[in-house]
Amino acid sequence: MTDISEACRAVLDQPDPIAKVKAARKAARDWRMGRLEQRFTVAMPDRPARTDRPPLLPPSRMPKRGRAGSERARIAMLHALAHIEYVAIDLAFDLVGRFGAMFPPRFIDDWMKVGAEEAMHFALLERRLNAYGARYGDLPAHDGLWEAAEETAGDPMARLAVVPMVLEARGLDVTPSLISRFEAARDMRSGGIMRRIAEDEIGHVAAGVAWFRFLCDRERIDCVQNWQSQVRRHFRGAIKPPFNDSSRDKAGLTKEMMAGVAAPCDLSHTGRVADGGAIPDSG
């Protein structure tokens, strides 16, 4: 029987985006159906496999998306969002394959489900790009999200603190404005996709918070202070308001936690990881 680490590695080793989506769904389904053995015999790669599309550029070299509300800007925004969801597939399966042996089985339940949902989000966005006559890989992207994974590859507490609790949580803040922009341009289909993603992402952030608290409780350390410490150590950049307090509260990210790390004002981008985690603005 295939073990869980082999299934996760198969997702990470698949360079083709559509094939990666299929591998992610298969791994999650096989785990849910009891077809994967809970063993970890295979190491995760330092980086997931990638094709040469999209070209990856430094954040400072990313092209502008054009006039807000234009079709070109909407395509660029959908492409940037698709890239975030594509990398999020690998982040979920890397989390399971790299750290799953340190946790009870329900950790694997949660993050295999997250990985399958990220694959579904990517597929929805890719299909929407296709409706505009575009596809994922047509535009450049950058690698900030995976840089966060590299920064936290040796520590599950740091990974949970930064990836779901900072980078994915940022999506909770900016998605309402993205929905408004799509709907203002009468692109109700894209707005609907974003509403679906926003609802699922609350659960993804909540899983990060819950398992971070699990580790803190196991080590008998203060969750709030430890999260703030992990963020300061591993996240290069400012966590910038405004925040979507309602969605953050649903996910378990309290105002008390945010008070210790939030920037006092809207600062310019200050780090590659910070830039990589931000969902794009209007151009």
C-alpha cells in the first residue's frame, strides 16, 4: 500500500498544473477512503517541480496590470490569484509530507482536505482564465509564497505561524475588495469564484490556528506570545491593516494576537516573503 508521504511527494513532483490538480484530488480521496498507509518513508523535495511557465520574476520586476476594471487587468488579477492557489496546493501537501509524522491523524485529515480545496480553487480560476482566452502561465509570477516555505522548512510551528496564519490570512482581508472589483466590472462569475474561495480560506486559516495552538499546548507555552515571536523571526515584512476582523475572528485570529504584530500604518512592501503573500491590488 502507498504511504502518505509517497502520495504527497507525487503531488509535489508533478510539474504540470492540471496533472498536479488531479494528483492532489487523488491523494486526498485515497486518504479519505483509507487507501494510504499512515507512514512517512519519503522525504519532501526542497522545491516542487515546475514547468518554465509562468516565468518567475522578482516582485520589483512584476509588470503593472493596467487600468483597473479593464479586461486586461481582470485577466492579470485572475492569473495572480491562480498562481497563489497553485502554490498553495504544494504548500498543503508539503505540510503533510514534511511534518505529518509529528501530529495525530486528524492533522492529515485537515490538510489533505485543504490541499484538495486549493486544487479546486486553482481549477476554477484556470477555467475562468480560459473563458477570457487566457491560461495559467501566460503571465509572469513570483515565488514569495514558496520562499516562506523554504524559510520554515525545519519547524512545523514556524510553518503554521507564517503560511496559514499570516499569508493565507491576508487573503481574508483583501478578498472582499476583489469581489467588489469583479462585480463592478459586471464579471459576476469571477466574483462568485472569489466568494467561494473566501469561505474556504476561513477554514484553512482556522486549521492553521488550531494546529499551532495544539503545538503550543503540547509544549506548554503561551500561544499568543509564541505566534508573535514566530512571525517576527520568520516573516520579513509588515502585516498591514486594514484587517477583515469578522473573517479573522471566525478563523481564530484574535485582535489580541494581531495587536502585537500589525504595522501601525500602511507601509510600502519591505520583504520578498511579504510581497509574495499579498494578493494583488488593482494595478
